[in-house]
Amino acid sequence: MSLEVPYIPSLDSTATGKAIRSVFSMIEAHAIASLNWKEYYYVPKVSFKIAYTDESILLYYEVFEKHIRAAYLHNNEPVYRDSCVEFFISFDGSNYYNFEFNCIGTMLSAYGSQIMEKRQLASQDRIGSIYRDTNIHATPNGVQWDLVANIPFSVFKEDSINSLKARECLANFYKCGDDLPIPHFLSWAPIDHPKPNFHLPAFFGKLHFAS
């Protein structure tokens, strides 16, 4: 799996909801639909969009699902148990950053290898520098919600990222809901592992940042 990430020179790390959504209206969406574990059969309709600026990575997720849950209100709580979308990215092929957002924008983030005991939670200041905005709407068949995020390069302190132009890295995008009435674990790039586990950089796809 691979995709090219478009460059948006008109925005920066201070861009917020309306401006980000306006840009994403012209950018291709990608499905998060890999059903890696058949016992978790439910597949909500989920897509993501990604772009980048001179200062940040921009994300947009759109979700249609039967149920939502938003029990966690404080950053670095286990938001993956709620209605959750996630973005994992690695610049060295081994260590990676995880960004996990529930449907009201509460966030969990950490950095390190796939050995969970060695991963370091992001500070509240670092998480606070990441802009998030969500919309939630009831539909006849469930709930539609979306999330935009603006992740400044300053968040990637361990890699000292100043520019992503023409750079290639590894990443994956996810949708989960461990404690929802119908638990599910979907990914963009497929995962070949016997049990649900998103922390496997060997199965990340490739991102090519446009020059």
C-alpha cells in the first residue's frame, strides 16, 4: 500500500477547522477497510485524507457507524476503547508515533518501538499543540462523524523534522472501537497477525510526500 501526500502551501500549523475542511474538499479520500481479523466482522464506512504544509501534517477522517462512544475526556486515556480513528507514522522504519483520537477529539499519543513497555507517552504540552476538531450527526442508520487534525512538525521531536518535501516514510491509518457494542479493528494497509494489533510497523504502508 502506498499513496502520495499532497502539499498545501496556503496553510500552516495554525490552520483550523474551516480552512482545513475547505482544502480537504478537493483531496482524494482513502478507505480504511482492511478486515484483518474475521471474528471482528463489522466494517463501518471509514475514510481518511492526508496532506501536508511547510509546518505540519493535516488529517481528515469521515466515519459512518451504527454506534458511537466517547467515555474518555482526558488526553492519554485509552481512547481506542471509544469510537476511535488513528494515525501511526515512522520516519526510521522502526520507531513510530501513534496519534489516536476519539469522536470528540480526546487524544492518546506516544513514541517508541513496538515494545509497549518502551513507548513514551507524549506530554500534555505536545498533545496540546495538535489542533483537533470534530462534528457528530445522527443519521437514519446510525451516526456520522468527522475529525480534522493539524499536527505540527514540532511534535516529531525525536526525529527533528523540518520539512517533508519529497520525503518517504511508513504509516498506517486505523478505525477501532474496543468497547463498542460491535467491536472492530480496521486498517488502511493490511495486517497479517493472528490477533488485533496495530503496533506492528512491519505492516505499515508507504507515504510519499509530494515535492
